[in-house]
Amino acid sequence: MQNRDIQRVPLGPLNMLFLLGYLLAGLSINPLETAWMVFTLQLTLRFFWWQKISPILVVVLLFPWLEVHFNVLEANYFHVDLKDLFPSKTGGKTYWIASGGYLAVLGGLRLGLRKLFPVLADAMCSVESSLRQFSQYRILILIAGLHILESVAISSLGWGSVFRQLATYFSGIRIALMLTLFIHYAHTKKRGWLIWSFLLVELVLSFYSFFGSWKMPVVLFVLGLGATIERIRTKEIVVFTPIILGVFALTFVWQSVKMDYRMLLNNEQRAQSIQISREEALTSFFELSKQAFQATEQERQTVVSSTFRRIGYLEYYAGAVKNVPQQVEHTNGSLLIDNLTFALVPRFLNPDKGVKNDLAKVEEFTDYRFGENPYSSFSLGHYCEAYIDWGPLGSVLHLFVFGLLGAVLVGLTMKLRPEVHPVLVWSILFVVMTPWGTMQQDAITVFGKVFWNTLCQLVLFKPLYMRISRFISPNES
């Protein structure tokens, strides 16, 4: 952290992997699109992976990167030209528009952060000595207590309750503490048996969920380990490869079982509510997982196809590119205004705003028709909605401003110092930035979560974070 500046992590052997990626791109059926995918990943890592800082911004940006670019791998896997991947026949055009939007977000965030580099560097100065003041046991006690509070609150509050939404944002405190715990372990290597046992318990319990919440503890663990990386060497690649392979294996299992598992969770009531006990759910999940590994080749190909389509999220975007402006005119900002109004104005101030309906919006701007299917939860994604408003060039400017918004969120979070320990502040940053780091969520969801989650984490919960900071670092107190 010399001169209070941000020092990038030298990518080392990763550059050789990128070179291999470019060579393989030349042999693929979509060579230019594949090479561009590799380039955008390389650019993301180069700009936002910094020494002695948990790679939070890298991970937050990797989610929209995957959502924008992953369909290229699907097209290559099935030996299809990207433009022909979707029924709309606009896959190639959509890819370039969406990737241009991603680069605009990248550029806006990078430009907005330049003045914050000294602050970010100072926040992690002398991180190892300050981390030794933390008490692992106290952090674990708080995490367990917050688990219990969340379970009681969510089970006792109705879906439409304002307090239930507050309880949802309250879960961010536990996530921040988990990341702080993993960063502490990565630097101190204290009580590895305890940390690995905790991670295993979190993974098992996370499968009592509709939406695959197992990804969160894995992401937090990787973020914790990443905080100690000063340069990429063969050692780092060897350490992270089993974790990456494990994530792919869990993804395959989840995609294989999730439909049957969800029907078991809700007793076939086709509603997103869990109707069976945790023990029954976990037993069913492990039984279904065994069956997944015994699937036929055709069943596995179906799972692979659905996984490609679930990670990559250009299908509905491509449908909108086909229809707008050929069949439906650009909305010239009215969609943005409607989204902001719905997301930010409380219902008691706007009782006529109606019910959020993502499927209706997909049907309005594409040729997709879902019929009476309230169980589905597809959306256009806010990148696509920016295109519908402004067209290709206008959407780039729109998303550049969205990137600047990300930098504002970083700056606001850093203002928690010095009242809150710098490592805990950095962990809170992940909670604040997670709703921002997506392409597939619709604009109402993104703007609503970014605003209300930021308000909760940085204003309403600030006194609590200050108390937590003192509690988990008794030596410093």
C-alpha cells in the first residue's frame, strides 16, 4: 500500500491461462465473441483485484459478467452461431449491446473510485495486526444469535410486511460477520478445524431454501481467502481450483434437483413457502442428489443446457432487441421513471402503484408468453430495460451512470470509519454492493434493494455495527 495508493495483484500464471483462452477462442464457432469474453474478464481482474484487500468488487462484478457473457459458452458447447442461439435470432447483436453496457458499468465504477483509492488503501492498512484483536468465538456467537433472530422474524412476519423486509436486510449483518470471520482466518490461520466445521454447517443448513442460498457461504469463504493474495502464483491456482470445481459440482447438483426439491419443500402447493421440517428437507435433498449422479446421459445434457441458460441471461434481452423498436417504440425514459417511482415511493404514499409483475413486462416487450404461471419469476433485467428506454448508445450512458452509483456506494460505506473497524467496514461493503452487482434483476428490484439496503446498512444499523465492532475486538476496546 505504498503512497496510500491501490496496488494491483500481479496476475502471473493467470495471464498464461488468458492466452490459452484466446487460442481456444480462435478454434471455437464464435471466435470473436469468445475472445472478447476472455478480454473483459482480464480487464475486470486487472482493474479491481487489489493487494491485501478482499476482492469484493471483483466478485460483485463477476456476476453481471457471467450473466452477459456466459451464453457464448453455451453456443460453443452446442456448436451454434451465437446469433442463432435464441428464437429471436438476435443473440449476437444482443451480446455486443449487453457487453458494451457491462464495460460502461466497469468504466463508471473505475472512474468514480479513483479519488477513493487513498481511502480504500488506508482502510486496509496494517490489516494483519488489527485482525489479531478479533475474537473468533465472539463473532461465532453473534452469527448464531443472528441466525436465530432471523428465523423467528421471518417465520412470524407476513410476506407483505414492512418489518419482514427490514428483517431481510437485517440478515446482511450476519453476512458481514461471516466475511469478517473468514478474512480473520485467512490472515491468522487460527482454529482451522472450527472455521471449516462452521463452513460445513452453513452449507448444509443453506440447502433448506428455495433459491440455492448455498452459494453465499462459498462466496464469502473465497472472498476471505482472497484478502491474503498479493500476487497470483501456481500455489494460489492449486488452492482455488478444488473450490472452483466444488462450486461447479454443487451447481450441477442444484440444477438437477431444484424443481423436484422445491415441490417437496412446498408439498406441491406451487408456492414459494416451505411446508416441511428442516430434517425432512435435508434428507430429501441428499436423496435427490444421489439420484442426480446416477442420471442418464440425456438427463445430464438437459441439466447442462438449463445451467447454461440459467447463468447466461441474454434470452429475454434478445427478445426485446428483436421487438424494440421494430414492434414497440423505445420508451425514452418513462420506463426508468416508472421503475424508480415503484421502487422508492412507499405504498402508503402511492397506494395506486399496483403489484410488481415481471412476467407481464417480459411479455410486453418480447414475443415470450407465459400464460397463467405465477410460479415463474423471470425478468428482463435492468440492462435490457435500459436498452428499451434509450436504445444501444443511450443504454451505455445509462449504465455508465449506474457504474458511478457503485462508486458512490463505496464512498458512503467507507464513511463508517473510524467508528467501525476497517475490516468490518470492508465486509459491510460486500453487503451494500451485492444488490448493485447484477444484470438479470429487473430495475425495480435493483433500485429498491440498492436504496433500502444501503439506508438500512449505513444509517439504521450503524449504531449496531459500532457496538458489534467493539464486542468482537475486545483487545482494541
